[in-house]
Amino acid sequence: MANSSDGDMKEVFEYLANIKKAVPSNNIYIKTTNSIQRQEVIPILWAKVAACLLISFIASEIYLSSKIYNSHKIDISVLISRTNNNLYNE
């Protein structure tokens, strides 16, 4: 059993020993920096506008949902009848 695992390990090490290193070109740094500089950047103004719209949308949803919840609360109180606590009829 030990022989088969030794043979497998030898195959793996032989395979790894035959792998050739990649040689990058000399101008890879220049190509990378140029591609980064060519990317379009979203202006800060647009990011601020999007954040304000998102915050206002969330605030309006919270306000409207709380207003609807309060109106349902009043409607439920109308449905509950008052109880008569008189124990004895004189």
C-alpha cells in the first residue's frame, strides 16, 4: 500500500518539476496602468444624488407604512365593543 502512494507522489512531483515559469512581457505594468486610467469613473455628484434618492425613498416608505398602520389601529378600536362592568342589576 505504501508503494502505490509513493508512486503517485513521484508522478505528481515529476509533473510539477516539468512546469515552466511564465515570463511576463516588459511593458505589462504600463499596459495595466493605461487600462486603469481609461476606465470611466462615476462623478461624486451622481453618487450623492443616488444616495439622496435612496434615502428619501426609504424615508417615504417608513412614513407611509407607519401612517397606514396607525389608520388600521384606529379602525380596529372602533370594532371592539365596550364591555359592561355592572355585576348586579338593581
